Amino acid sequence: MGMQTKRLFGILAVVVGMVFWAGCSDSGNGNSGNDNGGGGDGVFSGIQTLNLSGQVWIREFMDNSVWTEFAGNRAVNGVCLYYFDDIGGSGAIENGQLNFSIGTPNISRLRNILDFFYEEDHGFIFFESDYENIVVSNQETRAAMLYPDAEGAMEFFRGIDFHFELYMFVDRNVSITATGKTTSSEITKDFTLNLKNGWNIINFKQDRSTTPRTITVSMGYAINNARWELLQSSSWQGGE
């Protein structure tokens, strides 16, 4: 597994998952659901305005035993995953409820889509050592991956059971294909992503019930029973 993918799963040993979508179509608005979960296998792509909402859950750093409903307030900024460029959006956590919205990101902060594949310090789920024959149909595509950065949080994701989702914005339609690899520790499956101009959800799932474990990447759909999980920094001095 690639360096950054390994680093990600170091995080996921503590915080499981990322992001939940529901109630959107191939154009228009995309809205997250609530803690009752969403459903269906509809693929969400080409979303012009992305809306995230729901109850936030919290625990202290290195305490895996108890999650509690968060009832406080936090500022939330939209940044690019791993690069932490400010890409826009507005919202906050108020009384434990997240509401965040982002349309077209800050254009000056978009990056070439290949940065998310090949750059050694920032390669993410598409790290080239995990796959063969990565093909991007339009290498001029500019892109961003959203991370909703909550004040005082070490990590802030929504998902469940090593199944999480990424928000990726692209400035044009683009397709990405890759051939998986098999090693003694993991199998990465072939994937095809047909991203549309706007926000798209990409699912990443690690199945640990198999040996070797299996990694799948696909166009996204809603995760049932997912929840927003905020890993609070041990140095956080703000109020709940």
C-alpha cells in the first residue's frame, strides 16, 4: 500500500470513515442526510452546490471506548485534503449540528488532478504504487478534494467500518481508470471513475474480513448508519 494510504489508515485505526450523502441528483444540490442514515445505490456526481449536515459525535484523543453527542459550537472551514489550501465554503457546527455548504471552490486553489495520483507527499487513495496503468482522460483537469476542517479537531470525518467517502471537485468531465494489484497483504481492485464537472463522491472501502484485505474504489453513494465523528485535539482549549 502507498505511503499516504498507509498514513490514512493509521488515522482510521482511531477515526473510522468519512462523509455521508443523500438526496441529490446528477446536477443541482447535494445534501447530506441525518444519523438515521440514507440509502440507495444512486451515484452522486456533477453536484454544483454541496451541502453537509448532521449530528456530530465527539471523543477525546486516544480514547476509543465512548462516543458522545457533541452539543457545542465550532467554526468549520473548507480546505483541500492534504494540501490544506482554503477552497471556500461556509458553515459551522452549532449546538452539535453541522451545516456546511460549498459551491465552486476557490479557482486559484484548484490543483492539477495528477497531483492526487502521483505526487509522493500527497498521493492519496490513488497512490501509484497501489495500482497499475492509471489513465486520466484529460490531464489538464483541475481538481480539489474537500476536507471540512472543524476548529480544534485533529480529524473530522463521516463514515463507518473502514468505509468512507471523498468529495472531489473537477472543473470538467473526466474519467479515471486503473488496474489493481495483489500482494501478500492486500488486493486493490480495478476501478473506473467517471467524474462530472462539479462535486463528486468517491467511495473507498477496506474489507478486513478477507486475507489479504481487499480495497475497492468506486463512484460514491450514501453510507447507511454513517455519522460525523470529531476527534478532538488533546490541546484544545476552547469550550464545547
